[in-house]
Amino acid sequence: MNSLNPTHDPERRSWIESANAPGSHFPIQNLPFGAFIRDGRARAGVAIGEQIVDLHALAEARLVDGDALIACTAASASRNGTLNDLMALEPRYPSALRHALSGLLSRDTPLPGRLRELETLILPRMSDVEMRLACDIGDYTDFLTSLHHTERHGRFKGLADPLPAAFKSLPIAYHGRASSIRVSGGNVRRPYGQYRDAEGQVRFGPAPALDFELELAALIGRGNDPEQPINIDHALDHVFGYCLLNDWSAKSIQWFEQVLGPFLGKSFHSSVSPWIVTEEALAPFRIAAPARAAGDPAALPHLDSEADRRAGGIDIELEAYLSTARMRSAGTAPARITLTHLGNLYWTFAQMIAHHTSNGCNLRTGDLLGSGTISGAEDVSRACFTELTNAGKDPLQLPGGETRIALEDGDEITLTARASHPGAVSIGFGECRGRIVAAHALHTGEK
């Protein structure tokens, strides 16, 4: 795990004033990586306040050197602007770039005249660019690590034992579909699929029970060789950083089809936030992993370590907001429907990685590992519609008198998260946003 260094200094401020604004997601202590399109060209960049450090322009200007320049050059080498080459480097290289940027952007550092001359070229505004997926994602694994989420769904399905027998012994997961992971901000098309209607008949059509699921995802930096498990004490060395994940779910399809695991009920669309908050940036927010309840089985040795028990958790609060078409028309602000914390997970990310690779499975640069829905015991911490409405029995009340038992066309979900801890400057993850649009008429023959 990363130790604290000058880039985490809570007194450090940037000469880019928007980074110093109260509540900014991207103060100088954050410096997350992402990819964007500017003037038709794909670029890699680092967020600072309301601007982006264009790493391609920074490398050309030679404003960094040594390991930082190697990292900057790797980040700007890809034609499609993705960060895979940077993420695959040894951690010291992106760390060197972080340190160099922290120095260049610090209010206390005398600015090189060259940076002032090139400020417009090197530091475009976020509002002037289009964000894209930060990296090429080859594989996607989604875990099921909230005990409360798992138990509730088990009860909704009428299972005699709502918690799977293996849940407290290992981090349960399924292999998701990487090709349909998309960056925040686009439309989410209601999918078609098979489901049972209220009379128990099997139907094919637009999914009637569409849901969001609030998750955090880890993105792998350096992978492991085939047949070489990752020791839990070194698991986080393989994490480049984290982003928000909305695991959109067509529950009506999923609950009918699920035998081997989720398939069409999940594979139609998954949204991620565009900025990767690095493992190093989160060092000040490391906290103890949630303690196991009395009577729970002890984690087996390959999933247990003193370091992970002491600092395997991260002090991150996460929220979900809902905005309906009527609310936007009336000028009503989005309604917060979920407030939860990463501590509601039963398993840590280090345990997920150690388990994932324990059979010799190799992870690769850019692989995405979802935490699973981060639901807690309290009503406000229920992190999907199925839980918020008790599987449709208790409609969610919204401002203006609207109710919901599932997402309707025109509804928009926005996920946000912040890492906060005493003595540290709070950092954010930006937004993960998507708006539901009607299913295509393709399958019905309509014109």
C-alpha cells in the first residue's frame, strides 16, 4: 500500500483556482487520469479543478523529465488516447508523473515561463472536450460482496437461505461483458429480452423492470503471469486506480434467465465514470477493513493478511441521484435516493484480486473488477431500485408526487463518490451518469 508523500499535503493549493474551490472533486491532491477527445484527436490527460492537463502536449513541451517523462510519453503514445501503456508500467513511473504534476500545478512552485506560454494548449477546460473510456477494457469481472444486498435479493426471490453458502468463504463473482462498458454521459437503451409477466407467462419485449446498481470498480495496472496467483499482500500493487460503475440491470430478464449467472439482463450496458482515481491518491483514506461478525468463519490464509485487516478499506461515501423527465421540465433538482459507504462490503479489493487469481487466472492491464452493489443495512444505503422498493412492493416517493418501482424512459441516474478522512483534503470521482431511453422498435415491426 502507498505511504503518504508531499502530493498528499493537505496545505498544498494549485494556481488553477477551480481546483481550490470547496467541494471540488479534483483538487491538486487528486490528479486522476482519463482520456478525452479534443479537436478530433484522442488524448490522455489528468484532471485538475475544471481543467485537464493534456499529457500529449505536456510531453511535447518537455516540461517534465526522467521517470515522469517516460510515464507522460507512454500515456500520450496511444493513437486512441487510452491509458493502457501507462497503466502497464511499474508503479514508480505514474507516481513520478503525479509528483511532477503536483509540483508544476502547485501555487508554491515558481511557474516555468514556458508553461504560462502554453497554458491554453496544455490545460483545456473540461467543458471544451469529450470524455471517452480511459482505457481499453479486455475483461470485466463483477463481484457480489455486499452481505445486505445479497440477503435482500435472496429474500425477494423466496430462497430458504437468502445468503449463498459460499458467500462468507470467498468473494462471489461472474464474468461480465466488456464490449458494452461505456463512458458516463450517454443514453442507456432499454433492452429486449425474455421474462415472466404478472400471470407467469414468458414474454419477449422491452424489459419492464430496469434498475441501476451503484458500484466502485478497480482497474488493473500490471497484470500477473498465467498460473501465478497474486498474494493478498501484493494485490493492491496491481491496481492502477478506481472509478464509479453503474451495473445497469434488467431485473425481469435477469431473474428469469439466471441459471449459470447473469447474461442478457446485464450485458446490454454498463457505465463507468471517466476519471481513474489512482491507488496512490487514495493513500490518505485507507482505513481498517470491516470486521467480521462474531460467529462468521475466518478468512482462509490466502484471503487474510494483517495489512489488509488494518488498511484494506477506503473511506469513501457514495451517492445515487434520480432525475425524471418531469422533474427536469419543472426545474426540480435531482433527488438523492442512495447514500452508502464502501465499508458496507464484506470483502476488500485485495481479497477480490487474491481470490480471482488463486486458481492461476491471469489479470491483464485494463481489466475491470466491479465491487458489486454497495448496499448497507440502513434504508438510505440501499443501492438499487429493487432494494429501495422492496422488489416493487413499496414504490419510491419522488418530489412532485411521482413514484417509481423501476426506472422509466427519461429517468436519469447520476452516481457520485467522495473519499474523505480527518486531516486529508477530500477528493472525488466525478460523475457516472446515464439516461434511460425507449427500446428500439426493431423487434416489433413498427416503423
